[in-house]
Amino acid sequence: MAKVHDVTDATFEQEVLKSELPVLVDFWAEWCAPCRVLAPVVKDIAASYDGRLRVAKLDVDSSPAAPARFQVRAMPTLLFFKNGQVVDSIVGAVPKQKIEAKLQTLLA
């Protein structure tokens, strides 16, 4: 079963920007109730797309540089990276189907 990778400002470039696979990054915070709602969905996606997609979480309070760099202003924010570039985003806790619809385009 695929796991969700915890990334930080220090590991972001290597884990996300230099990844050979497309990456879904969940920008979250401990105090954020919608982030806690979205967490099991993100975990399910990691398992469903194992081998085709890398899934990562970044705590915005302990690693503020990456969220600032990518202008993340609300939690949760999902950013979709391909070849080191942001190609799509979702803000807020959304159903798994909405995330998967974006992934179909990303992985096509």
C-alpha cells in the first residue's frame, strides 16, 4: 500500500519538484478542521494511484517557505505538480471524485 510522504521546506525540491512521477501535494495545518476531513481521502488516493502518482503532505506551520512560494493562502490546498511545475490546484475539502477528475487529466 502506498503511503503519503511527509515533505518539508528542506525536502520539497527533491521530493516534489524533481520527482519523476506527477505529485499531488496536500498543504495542510494541524488546526485546520477541513484538512482533517480531507486526510483520509488523500490517503485513499495514494493507495489507488500507487506507482502512477506520488502523494505528499506539507504542514504549512512548520514549513512556511513552500506555501509562500506557491501562493498557498487557504487550507487545505491541493497542488498538482508535473515535471516540477504546478499544473492544477484545488482549494478546500472536496469529494474524492473531484480530485480524481483532475488526476485523470494530469495522468493522461
